[in-house]
Amino acid sequence: MGLVARFIEENGLSTILLTMTPEFNREIGIPRIAAIEYPYGRVVGEVNDAEGQRQVLMKALSVLDAAENPGEVVHLPYTWHEDPRNTKWHPPEASPIIKMYLETIKKAGSEARK
């Protein structure tokens, strides 16, 4: 997403990247970054928590006003309610695209061993 944001910025539209990895995204030249300490797969918050998700998105949008310099990182004032490493964020069943990817990888590995 970072490279897409940079392309959009180069074409005259302001962007904000909401991310859990602000250092990485700053290195690739993202103009405005809203950093959040949430686990992967839950960047805007808990599933079915519409109010909490709205708060995160509104705070992320406020970075347009808060970020004064290119590459600036604004840390949002939210913390996850448990250690993010313990958050179960994978769905119970893989999506069709992930299943296809895993099958392709498995097949490629089998063919490489021949």
C-alpha cells in the first residue's frame, strides 16, 4: 500500500497510511503515516466494533492536519487490549485465494524435489 500511496501523492492527492510498521513505510517515502499499535489483520480494531473502528479512522484522517513535514509519523493514541502476539487474527478457514496460493507453493515444492 505504501508504494500506491506514494504514486497517488505524486499525482496530486493527499494520502495517509494507517500502519503497524511505520518505520518500514517511512523508509519507502510515504508522506503521512498514522501509526497504530494493533496486531496484523486488525489495523482498525476489533471485528464488529464499528464505533472503535470509526474512532481509529477519524483519528487517522486527522493526520492530514497534524503532519507538518514529509515522512512524518503520527502515533495514534490507541493500544490493543492484549499482547498483539496473542491475538487470533487468522480466519478459521483460509480464503479461496490463499488456498490456491498454498496449493501452488506445495505443487512447486513437489516438482522441485523431482
